[in-house]
Amino acid sequence: MITPTTLATADARARLHELTVIDVRTPGEFAGGHLPGAFNIPLDQVRRALPDIRAAADRGDVLMVCASGARSENACAILAENGIPTATLSGGTGAWAADGHDLHRPRSTARAVWGMERQVRLSAGVLVLLGLLLAFFLHPLFQLLSAGIAAGLVFSALTNTCGMAAMLARLPHNRPRAGELDQTLAALRER
């Protein structure tokens, strides 16, 4: 089985011209800033894009990127299961920007939305508060909603997965527009 590798931001920066960079964040997050020359293939679309990613890996090294490294590690695992060698950017775009490297931002940022981590924090906070308020005003059993969210956050931290992020990624503002992924895959094939 293929083992994905990890690249530090300095190494990725030095090799950027020879890497095929695939950003697995949502289109809204991608529009908010991404590595120069990156292609946007959201994590939940990676399996659909396997033939094109395999072709890119046959031409050269592929670097998977997300906000912090967790989603890109998941993408690398999917690709490794399918015999496609890839690397992930250590710390993701957060580390890239923190190390002083520029993120490409399209001129029109109308598509930009909050990052997934921020969306999860807002959703979890709202649900915890809702559970507490409902428990206070209606019935104490509503505290279970808050407890369930807390348990989910603990599970998320221990497993480095996030079910809430997976659900939020399916919302319309986090999905590729019609034909957007097909255009990205066509551009990836032409590279």
C-alpha cells in the first residue's frame, strides 16, 4: 500500500512549479484564498475525480491541500487506497499563510464563505445554546442536545474527523456550482 508523505510549507513552496496542487476544501473556502495554481476538488468529490488525479500523478507529484491538513490527509488516504501516490501540505493553507507565503484570491470574492472550521464552531455553539435554552424553558431532556454536540466534538478531536463538517459541506453555499467541477477536471487534464 502507498503511504502518503507530508511536505513542509518551505519544501512545497520550493517545488510549487513542479507540483499539481489539489485543494480539497469547499469552493467557498477555496475562493477565500488558495495556493497559486491549485485546482479545487472538494473532498467529497475526490472519488469522482480519481481517473484525473491518477493521470496527474502519472505526470508528476501531487500535493493535496486543505485549511489545516486534516481533510487533505483524508484525501491522501482515499488516493492511497486506489494506488495513487500523493503528499499533503503540513498545516494546510493556514500554515502556508502563517509562514508568509501568499494565497491567491480571485478578483471577485463574492463566492467566498466562512472556512469550514468557523462554520462548525458557529453550528456547534448555536446547537449547544439551543439545547440549554430549550432545557431551561421547556424540558430538561433538551440538555441531551448539548451533551450530544459536546460528545461529537470530543469524538471529532480524538479521531481527526468531523461529521458536522461533512454535513455542512453538503449545504448549497459549500457545493460546486453546476459544471464547476467538470471545468476543474478538464483543466487538470490539460495541465
